[in-house]
Amino acid sequence: MPAAAASINSFKILGDSFIWIEAGSRARNGVRYGARGDRTLILDDATAIVEQVPLVKSMSPNADGHTQVVYGGENWVTMFRGVTPVFLQIRRWNTRLGEFFTEADVDATAPVCVLGQTVVDNLFGNEDPIGKTIRVHSMPCKVVGVLQAKGFSATGQDQDDFIVMPFTTVQKRITGTFWLDDIFCSAVSREAMPEATKQIVALLRERHHLNPTEADDFNIRRPEDVVQAQLATSDAFAATSAAASAARCTSPFATYKVTTSIAKAAIASRVTIVRATRTMVCPCSPECVAIALFLMNSFLSLSQPIGSKRIVGV
């Protein structure tokens, strides 16, 4: 796909005129912080943005983390996101089965959840998950919906490996805190995004009582930065994959028949690849290990992914 077309498609996938505000400053004393670097965002900040910035049409708070989910004899480690129903529109998600939770569920701190397809595959297989109860962080949680699968991102991250719950449920029943990790917003149009971003920065600085010499204690990620990082990693992987092909390595991993988030471990000169219930071992030359380590560094250089997997060097 040409770079321009890939960029436009990535913008659409990211969300509807998407503005992403992370807790924590971008850089401090030479050290880069992202979400979870500091506890700096609260619900009142999110509410103020949608009420006082006219160029923002919708907003969803986000509180997230990783946890184990259990159903019957199956378990899976995944990411949870605590949001509101407007998250669907902001991030351009659709439900495939069932329905999304409601504002009434948010108000009631209801123990309900919507699953990504990867979680469904690993907990339920071919069984219909709607109406079933899973355990999330030891909390019984009713499955009310399943999201339409998006597949893997340009950086190989599994975009379907997460569950979604009301943010009130996450804060009161899982994390036990009132801090937000992110605020997701939609501007009234893509053209309005720069000005909306400028107004959000001014509003949050005023609310956080920052003087002119102090750095922001939050970070607004520009969609073009996210897209460019994805495209750069995708191009670098393509070049690395081509080098592996030239070295006559025909493993599924080296030829990108499986994606980066499938890589689970690089051990000496063998790469073990785990995906759901299927396991493949590549006994090829060190080219495979080089690719795995390259991808590990790529993952660690990016912000937190949607999925829960990492490449681990042992």
C-alpha cells in the first residue's frame, strides 16, 4: 500500500478526529514519561474539556491495566479498558455480537464487559460468550458484547486482545483509584484538531495550576505521530523480513506469515512462536533471533500497545 494511502487508512483506524491525552508529561529531566508516568488526570479534567472546548464534540475517560480473565478451566492475561459508551464512536469500534454497555451501567458501576475477539477465542473457542460470566481480577463480570475484530496493527500489535468495562467499574472494583490513564476525545472535524488541541493544553495547564516555566504534566499524542511510528516500524520490518528471505530463511516468523505480537520468546538460536492454541518452533539460523530482538526493541520504543503480549529475550 502506498505511504499516503496507508497514512489515511491509519488515521481512520485510530479514531474519529481523534485527540489522545495521556497522564504524565512527555519529557522531564531528559526522561520521557507517558501514561502511568504520573497521576495527573481526573474525571473533572475530562468533563471540563468536553464542556469548555467547543471544538471537542465527545469524550471518554480511560482507566486501564492488565489482568487475568477466567472462564471455566480457561484463563488469559489481557488488557482491560474502563471507558464510557462513546468510546465506540471515538475509536471507531463496532460490536459483532450482543451490545455495548450503557450509560446506566456506568452510573451503576455495573460488572459488565465487552470482549475483543482474541479474548473470546482463548476463553470460549466456538462457544457463544454472550450472557456468560467470566472472572476479571477475581470479579464476576457478565459478557454483554463482542467487538468486531480489527486484526493486527502496522506494528504487529493485536488490536483485539482486550476487554472493555465501564470506567466506574474499573476504578471502584479493580484499580481502587480515581485517576485516569487517558482521555480520548473527538474533535468536530479533522481540520479543527490543531486548534482543539491548543485549547485543551491551555485548559489543562490552567486547571493544574502550572506556571509558564513548568512543563505540561500531561501529554497529547498527535495522530500523525502515532501513524508515522506505525508506518516506520512497518517499513523497517519489511526490510528486515526481506533480509531474512535473502538469507533463505523460510520460517513463518521470518517471512511475516505470522505477525510481531505472535512472537513469544527468543531462546538462543530457536524462536518459539505461540498463538492461541497453536505452537510453532523455528529452528532456523540466528536470522530469526535477530528479527525477534529487532521487534522487541521496536515494541519497547513505542507507547503501550492495546494487546498484552511482549517479545521476551531469555
